[in-house]
Amino acid sequence: SANYLLHISNVAMEVLVAYNFDDSFDLDFAIQTAILHDTIEDTSADFDEIKAEFGEPIAKAVLALTKNDELASKAEKMTDSLKRINQLQLEVGLVKLADRITNLQTPPAHWSKEKIAAYCEEAKLISKTLSNKNAYLNDRLDAKIVDYATRMNLV
């Protein structure tokens, strides 16, 4: 869908802009990961297909960015994903930061105040857990969190 393409383009753009501030990461790897980060979650493609097409490092990155649906709670899924992200190249964490920056838009109208607050808290956890990946993206995410919390009347 157009929204899916817009989202992955925005995540890739965040990574590109971050590279202008700090070029000490592998841009090609980061951009490929950004473009493919939702593939396992949102398409019929699986790990093996991504590995065959783009190589094992990219496939492992996409898998780390994919929530494990066998875990019970949303919190467990995020903690597990962040742990797996932190075991891989710094670019993978960078893509996660860019992903959440892009996702901190005005939430759907049907979201409850509790869900909105939880999403904001989750963003804080992402920023804290991945605080050593890219200073520019961390600052962007922290600013987005403040803006989101303010706009959603969470403060």
C-alpha cells in the first residue's frame, strides 16, 4: 500500500539524514535494512527468502526488527526485539530509532489514552536501550517523544 511505501521511504530518509551528521556507519547496509525492516512482519516473505536475495546479515537484521509473535505481551515482544537488535551491527539499532521517529505521528482515532501513553513509554524504552547507536537519531527521537507527549496531553 501507499502507506507502507511512505513509511519505509521515511525510515530510509531518516537514516540518510543521520549519515550527513555522522558517517561512521555502513550506509548501504543501513538503507537496505531500513527498506526491508517490515518485510517479515508485513509481507509473505520469510527469513530464508531475504537471506537468499540480500544475504544473511540483512536477513538477521530484519529478523531482529521483527517482533516474535510467540511471546505473550507487547512489552515482552519489544524487550526481546531490542535485545536481539543490540546483539547485531549498530546499523540495526539505528534503523529501529528511525522507525520509531517515523511512527510517532498522531495515532489512529480509535486508540485509547492508555494505548497512546504506552506507545510513548515504549518509545522512551527504545531511545534508552539504543542510546549508543547514533546521537543525531537519539536526539530526534527524544524530541519526537516530547512533541508526541505534549500533543497527546500526556504531560
